[in-house]
Amino acid sequence: MKIGIAEDVAILRDALAEALTARGFDVCIAVGDADALRKEIEHQGVPDVTIIDVRMPPTNSDEGVRAAIELRQRHPGAGVLIFSQYVETSHAHQLFGSNAAGVGYLLKDRVGDVREFISAIERIANGETVLDPDVVSALIRVAGGRFGLETLTPRERDVLALMAEGHSNTSIAAKVSLSIGGIEKNIASVFTKLGLEQSNTTHQRVLAVLRYLQG
Amino acid sequence: MSSELIRRELPPTDAIGTSAPSTRSPLARFALVCLLISWVPFAVLGFSDADVNRGVAAIVFALAASGPSLSAFVMWRINRRDRIRSRASASAVWPIAAVALGAAPSVLTALASHAADPTSISAHAASVVAGVGGPLGAAAYTLISGPLSEEFGWRGYLQPRLRLRLGHMATVLIIGAGWGLWHLPLFFLNGTGQQTMGLVSVQGLLFFVSLFPLSYTFLFVSESLRGGVWAAILLHASWNLADALMPPSGNLGALLQTTLMFVAAAGVAWRWRQQSTSPTRGGKMPTADSSVPLKAQRYRLVAIATKHHWRGFGYQWMVLLLAPFGFVYAVVSFAIGSALALVGGGLFVLATTVPAARAWGAVHRSLQRLMLIESIPAPPPRKPRRVHRGYLRRGLGDAPGWRVYGYLVVSFFLSVVGGAISIALFVVGLGLFTHWYWSRFLPAQQAHDGSWHVGVQYAPGRFIDTPPLQLAAAAAGLLVLVVIWPAIVHATCRMHASLGRTCLGPSGSEQRVLAVEASRWATVENSDRRLRRLERDLHDGPQAQLVTVALKLGDAVDRLERGDDPATVAGLLKSTRTVAQDTLVGVRGLARGIHPPALDFGLDAAVCSLAAGLQLHSEVRIDLPDRPGPAIESIAYYSIAELAANAVKHAKATRLSIVVGQDTDGLSIRVEDDGRGGAAFDDSTSTGSGGLRGLAGRLAGVDGTISVMSPAGGPTRVQIYIPNGGRA
């Protein structure tokens, strides 16, 4: 699998490349800013997943997000993993708004668990959506007052968050220690309470939840 | 009379200079004391009709004539902390110049008017010396009467204060006028030289006129040649001696002498300009570099051809037309207001008209900006209603409005008198210059001897009707048109500008408030900028490094679990340890940026350890007899750290010199490097020069000053001054 990395701190970029290469990934692009990323993509083609740091030179604000959006517009199928130091929900709408397939948003903290990280990359490559739990809870917090959320039971909230993170029913069941049947009941209840259209695939479900959370 | 004008005004925020000390009230007190000491005895002597050269009257007169110097001593005695003094430098230049400039006009005049009989000059000198009791007596007399009795006041006290506040030209004008005014009673006392001249006479008039060029020459020897008050005393003595020793040469001689004084002043002005444009000029004031004169307009000797002159003349016309209206506004509203105040309602009139006068101020400010290229900042806006309750208090307490009232009244007289003189000079100059042409159309006039003449009569029985006289008239006209008239226009406009700055802009305290507001903003913006920088440093440094450590450790754990080669995992862990250690160093550096621990042991220790860590050859000289307060130390440290970082990062310097000194008022820092220069107060934050701007902002917060000399190609020299501000 071809991986691109755009991260301005060199040691982190190298460490990422090293860890991924050791696990059989082909890190074909490793650059320090958005311009270089654009050029390399033109040159080498689009990687399956591109890991992009939010803050990069020259302005150190949101170059990474803008580069990711641009990349997705040019190459709709390309996987993008936004890699951020902080939880920021302001870009979520732009990122997941139109097409969230193959988009991920993870905090840098997650790299400590290499297996999780690798699996996130693989899920993105498969066209799934990956959201950091912290980002999801931030989204739920922001959406806080919206009608419907307060009617959820704590269990249903947990299920909602896990759905937003992109987990499947099986995975959710394992996380909250419930039977698949119990999970399905909870999910159905969440969808009814929030007035969401029932969706069959995990991916469609994530989109529905996200759309709801962002208003 | 040409002069370089240095104006002081609200300094820009990136270079806040120490503001000029407030000199107004001490000056008024000086004038009052001086008039009391001098004029009261003069009046007594005048009314008792005593001869000031005899008996008790002579002693009283001598004391009264010492009024200026005595009042200077009184003022120095009252305020011992007053540190504005004109100090003399050890040099042979100013004594020679003072003697030569003092004696030249009288001697040259005597030589010119007694060219036929030069021996009469020495004979007269000898008789004068014999009359006062020999050479010693003559020396004592000429030294005491005038030089010692007046100069400490005029040139010792008044001149440096006025110059600091108003610049050269205004100083000369004010001292010349004040000096003349002070002399006025002498015309009515028996036995004075002034009485011999007579007030309403050619010589009396020339006496007053001559004080202006003389004041300029005095200013030159004491300030430019750095002779201080002693040069003034020497010049005055030389002048008196020559004047006393040379035989009198009548009205024409007095005219020649006055002309020569103007020539001397002009020569001196030319020399001064040469000096001030040459690069060897040493800054007398520590803040001379940082307070940039906004538009130091220079007066040129032949100014008639300059735009500046014609704009000034146009300005005179404009204010001449405007002045009556403003005057009527101020006087009538004040009269109605104060008259009705007794009945009631009058105060309401004033409470309306005083703030409304700000509009007049705005008109005159824009006029000055347009025609005198004199930009006066607007006074602060009216206080909001919640600060000042009540219409009356708000209106009547509007100080800027009242200042405009003062401006309208004073500028009325200035406009009328200045305008009249200027227009008269223009007409006279033009008339004289073209007399050769238009005089032929005059009717013939008969002189006392019965002869007939066609031409202007310039003295009883004398007419301009011969070719040499026509030529002389044309030359005189040219002189008036080209030199005197522009000089008067220039001087009047400077007075208008000076009046405008005093009355139409923010007052001293308002200016200080504005400056404090500006510096507060600078402080806020600066601390914000520093926090942003700290956040970015944390983000790019320790945070990213710790993420890397986490990633590498996770990687290692995963590999161990997978059963990878332990040697590979060990290598991974080793590199993790390196990153962790780097993180520690980075965090330490950041902490030092927040507060360097070495600063606890004093500025010298902190700067030395800073210099030791630099990648260049540095030389540190710190001389701090008293340890400054922690705030001062901290700012001084960051200034040096910032400049040193710039020298390394941007200037690519190889040598750095840091000198820190101290005086009673504060800390002075000089940082020099041999790098490529080009440092400026840029606004960009991405490059390091933004740091220079931040530094200036930080310094502004404590009223510090920074001056940067960094020509492209280097070297860079930065001078910083941080005042104690009362905090030890």
C-alpha cells in the first residue's frame, strides 16, 4: 500500500515512515509542507492514504486541512488521514461534508498504539471513515443542546459515539460488552430518537451521524 | 539667519523617546523673578530721576542690571535637581570664535567709517580706557556689566530650556524679543547708553533689531561650538569691549554694524548647517537618534525661490483673512458667556461654544498641514458623557476647546502683525528693486537748496535720483526681497506653527496619556505575540518530540510482541532515548526563555551565560554598581537575548559586543555585531525582524528607547536605554 506523509517536524516524519515501512507499507512521499506534497503527488501519483499534519509552514495554521480538501477534490477516491495535535471541530464539516469515505481525523496521541494506528490507515484505505474518539466527543459536546441528544440514555450516547468513530456493530458490541442484538436495539433507538434514516452499512451510518452532529 | 529646526512631538510607538521635560512653568517663574529683580529697581531709579553712574543709584542699578543672572541662580537654587545646563567643552575653538564674533561688527564698522583717519580709533580707545581707570578697570567693567550680570540668565538658564522645547529658531526669536523687552526701561534712566541713543531713533530701533542676530550668534557659540554659558559671557564681553573702545560712527555706522551682525549670524548659520550635515556630529542627547524630526524643514538663505516660502506667504494671507472671524468668535462668545453668567444661562453658552471651538482648531490644523507641512495631531476626543456628568461641566471642562480660544486670540495678533510686516516688506522690496523704472513717473520735488529731483525722498533733502543711488536702491530692494522678506515669512510661519503645536494639539499631559495608551497597547500586543511564539515553539518542539517518543515506543512494543529481532528493537529504543533527551534540552531552553534561572544571580551572570552559549565570538562588558530591579533586569536580558539571536540568525555575525552601563536614571545597553546589517522594524512575524519590533514594543512598555543603526552590509549597532522610572 502506498503511503504519503506531510509533516513538518522531521523526526516525527522519519519515525512514522520508519514504523510504516517496517510493517510493509510503501512510504513513497515524505514531505514537510503542502506545496511539496502537491508537487510530489503530481510527480509520483496519488498514494492510497496520505497522512497530513494540520499545522504546517508557512503560516502554521490550517495548511494541512486545506491541502487535504484540495487533494480530495482532485482525487475523490484518495484516502486522507488528518493528523492533528489538537481537537478541532471547525474543519470537520468541510472534511466530512460531501464525501466522508476514506477520510480520517486522528489526534497525534494515537500513534502510541501502533496497531490501532495501522488499522486506522487500513480502514481509510478501504474507504471507511475514521474519527478520533476525542473528536467525536467534541462534536457531541458542540452539538450538545440540539434537540434529541438529551433524550439518549448514557449507553445510547456511547453507542452513538462509537458509530461516529466508524466502528461496526461487532466492534461496538466488543467495546461496550453487549450482545450484537443489544447493540442493534440501541442503534435503532438512537436512530429513532434523533430522527435519522436507518442505514445499512457502517459507512452510511457514520455519515448520517456526522451530518446530524454538525447540524 | 538660517536655522535647522528640530521638532519634538509624540514619538512613534516603536521608538519612544524620553519626552522633553516640561519647561513652561519654570520659564514663567524665571521671567517673573527676573522682571521683579530688574524692573522694580529700574522703576524706582527712573522715578527718582537718579544718575545710574553715581553713588547709591549706581549700586542699585548694578544689582538690578544683574537681574537675569540673579534669577537664574534663584531658579537653580529652588530646583537643585534641575539638570538642564549648558556645559562648556574644553576647546580652543569657541573662545576664539566668541571673541572674534563679538568684536568683529564694531571693529569693522569703526574701520569703515573712520577709514580716512585710523589713528582716531586708537586715540578714542585710549581715552576710554583711561576714563575707566586703566586696562584692568576696562576689563572688569566690560566683563561684569552685561556678560556676568546677564548671561547666566539668558544663555545659562533660558536658552537651553527653550531650545529643548522649541528648537533653534523659536529660541532665538524669544530670547531676542525678551532681551529687548528687558532693556526697555534702560531707555528712560539717566546715564545709560540706551538713553543716549533714544528709544524712538534709528539707533534705538537698530539696537532692538540687532539683538536677534546676536542671539543667534550666542546660540551658535554656546550650543554648536559647545562653549556653554562661558562662551556667551566671552562673546558678550568681547562685544561690549569693542563697542566701548571703538569711536561712535552715527546712524549710518549703526546700520552697518547691524548689517554686519546679520552677516555674522548668516555665516554662523551656514557653518552650523555644514556641521550638522557632516557625519561627525555627535549626538548630544541620548535620545537624539530615536526621536525623528518629522519634517525638519530647512530655511535657505535665498528662500524666495522655494515652494516653502510661497506656501508660507500664502498661509499668511489665509490666516489674515480667517483671523478676524476666529477672533470675533472667541471674544464675542466669551463676552456674552461671561456677561450672561451673572444672570444665568451664560455658562451654557460657553459650555456650547468652547467645545465647538474644536472645529476652528481642526480648520487651522488642516491649514497648517496643507501650507506649512506641519502636521499637528488632533487633541483627544471629548470625554464620553459617562465620565463627565452634566452639560456644563463637560463643556466648560473641555481643555482642548479652551486652548483653541487662546489660539484664536493670539493668532489674530500674530496674523495681523506678521501679515502686515510681511506684506509691507514685499511691497517695499519690490518698490525699491524697481525704483529705477517707476521713479521717472513721479512728479519733480524741490529740495531745500532749491534744486529739483525726480525720485523718492529717503532723507530730508535727499532723493534717489542718481545712477549710483538707483543701483543702491535696487540692491537694497533685492536684499529685502530675497533675504529679509523670506526670513520674516519663515520666522512668522514658524511662530504660527509653534503656536499651533501648543494650542491645537494634545497638551503635554494629554500627550503623555496618548503615549501611555500606545505603550499599553504595545505591551498587550507584545505579550500576545510572545505567547503565540511560545505556543508555536511548544508545538513544533517538545509536543512533536513527545509524539515521536510515543510512536517509537509503541513501535518497539509492537515489534517485541511480534517477536522481531531484539537488536532492531534495541536500536529503535536507543533512538527513542535520543529524542527524549533532545526534548529535555528543548524544554529547558523554552523554560529559560520564560525566565532564565541565571537571572536570579544578576544580569551580568545571565548575560555571560547567554554569551557563552552563542556560536560566535562575544565580548561582554557589564558595569552595574547598583543592581537594577527584577523587571528592568528581565527586559534588559530579553533585549540582549533577542539582539544576540538576531546577530546569529539573521546577520550571520562572527563577533558580538555587549556593553551594559548604568547612570542614575536607568540602564544603557549597546549591542554591536559585525554581521551583514539591514535590520529594521519590520512588521512581519515570520522573520526575525518582527522580533525587533516586538522588542521595541516591549521597551515602549517601560518608556525605554531603542535606536538601531544597521546599514545594509553591516555592521549593526543597537542602543537601548531603559529608564528606572522611579523604580530602583
